[in-house]
Amino acid sequence: MAPIIDNNSNVCSMDEELEAEAVVLKQIQNKLSEKMGMMTPPTEEEQKAIDAKSVFIGNVEYGATIEELEQHFKGCGTIVRTTIPKDKVTKKQKNFAYIEFESSASVDNAIVMNGSIFRDRKIVVTSKRTNKPGMGATRGRGGAFRGGRGGPQTVIVKYVYVNAPAPRGRGGFRGGRGRFNPY
């Protein structure tokens, strides 16, 4: 017969054991990230500081390279990083880019270049916004705000036929001969 264990007496030891395992896992993750040369993602405050020194560039031509963008914006200030995102499925680059500068004063210089011509296209330059967690999380079909199945629905019945079937009308749904539709 298995021994009976009192769950209340082992609560503290289970919590302590879980915390110890979490510490060990964190150490393993840090060792692996050092080994692979990966950086830990920045905190929210660090991300806001980075975004304050970055600009968004829209309407970038699809064949543009990072070197060409850096050449176009080199007069604005020292560039730390230039990013042209790619589509996950097609692996083709998107038509926008981000440039991170060394100082936030360079952002003002870059915004002046809004409307300039880059590779025969008029580009849009704005300061980069900080992404808010959870925005865009409810993507796809349906949803409460796009007329999907979410949220309460109201059904209005205009006509009720008790002793006979509904009369057959002319026209009907999408112009064909269909049933009576009171709406």
C-alpha cells in the first residue's frame, strides 16, 4: 500500500524545489545564449530608449539594400543598425525599413528627409513607435470587432407562420427564385 502524504506539509518544499529548478534553468539558458552568441531581448525601458533613436522608413523599393539606405541617410548621424524585414513565408523583403542612430538628435535630422527620393520612389520617414504588447494578437478571421462570431448576437423575428409554411416569394436570395425573405 502506498504511503499517504499530507499535501499541506509539502507545500513549502514544493515551492522551494520549483524555485531551485527555475534558477538552474535560467543558468542553463544563459550558458547556451553565451555559447551561441545570442543576446537576451531588451527590457521595455531599454526598448523605448532604442526606439527613441530609431526611424521608420516606408515605401522602400523592394530591391533596396542596407548599404544603399545607409548611404542615403549617412548625413543624418552615426548609424548603429539598419533593418529591412523579410516576409516569413516568401522570404522576400518588405517595402519598409528601420534605422537606429547613435543619438536621438539624428532622428530629427532623418525626419527632415521625409518625402525625399530614394531609388526613384518618394519615401516616408517617421520616428519609430514602440510596440505595445498584445496589439495585433487577435488577427485572422472573425473576432468581436470585425463582425465575427464573438460577442452577443441579437436575432429579430418579423413573421411567424403557425399553421402553414412560409409563402414562396419571387426573387429571393441573390436574385434567384427562393423562399420568402422578410429582411
